[in-house]
Amino acid sequence: MSGMVGRARTAGLVVGVLVTGLTACTGGAGGDGADRKTARPAAKACANGTFTWSHLTERDRLTGVSAPERLGEGGGALQHPMRRVYTPRPSVRADGPAPSPAEILFSLGKKTGEIESDARTLAEAGGDTWSFTDIGLPAPELDTDRVTPRASGEFVQYAGVREVSADFRYTCPDGRTVSGHARNWRIDIAGLTDCDERPDSALAREVAERVCEGPATPSPSGA
């Protein structure tokens, strides 16, 4: 029994920093010896721009894996917890004034099919919300959706996410453009692989390379 079991779609934390302005400081000896500071107004993104996406890629990333356990006939629940091997950190970055990270991810979500909406922008979505655009959603936890084998073997539980990333260009009505890159994840993955069998997916192969070496630790349950 090797391979993986997909779960319902989810989305994740978005960490983004947009450079929107500069503050210039000028120092000089005034009559009272005080420094003078001049602040430039922050540049703002234009409204009613258009997104163009390119270099769209999707990749399954392993986020957690357990130690292998040897189970006898009939299988049973695995006891070993998963340890984290990767923390997905979705991001939005731009080389100039751009819409909010949530707006950018809304556009990316529509591009990938994660978001189904006729609204042109998130602001025009009429109050509808999607976890894919939530900049405060944390990375998926481990050990929350385990798979129980029903056969004997040397089993490893693992978790992952399907990340999506792409480059974007945001074009203003007056022709100005801003370029950037966005990344998020679309799917949580809960998987189980048997070290005694040939892995049948990229994640299962990575799991086997990481932990399927040497004797497996017997299950604490004695199965």
C-alpha cells in the first residue's frame, strides 16, 4: 500500500512586503542646530488595473513524515508522530506599488481554478471570502488527518501541500506596470506509504528516500 490520499482544498498564510515609498532625511545645521526631515508621500497602486500571469507551476511539497513502523496482519493505527520537514510560507512580492496581497492572491486563485467567482477583483466580490486569500491563515498542522493501514507492512505516515506559484504583471489604465511573484498552496495531502513496496508518487518516493532505510521500529501497540 503506497501512495497518497488527498484531502479537501485549503490555503495558507501569506507573507508579503510591498515597497510603496521612501522617506528622505536631510541633515543640516539650522539656526537652532535641529535636523530637518522631509517625507515623501507613499506611492499607491493604481485602481482598475489588469493582471497577466506567466510561468505558472504546481509542486507537491513534503511537510511532515513519521518514523517507519512495522505492523502485523490486519494492520492498525500508527503510533509515531510526524516531524516537520518543511513549513510552507506563501508569499507575495512586487517591484513597485501593487494591489494588496489578498487582491493578488484572489487573481492567482482565479487563474489556477482555486477560486470560482465572476467578480473581477476581491473588492468587487460582494463580501465573499476565500481561505486562499487569507493572509493570516497558518500552515497546515501535522498529525490531524492520519491514515490507518489495514494490512501488514512497514508503514510511514506523511503530510504535504500542493504549492502553486507564478509571475504576474499588473498593468494600470495609463500603461504603467508592476511586476511580481506570488505563491500559495491549494491542497493539503495526507499520505501513507509502505517501505516494502515501490513508491507510486513523487512524495512517496521522497518519503522512502528519507526514512525507509534499515529496520523499522515495531509499533508500540505490538501489532
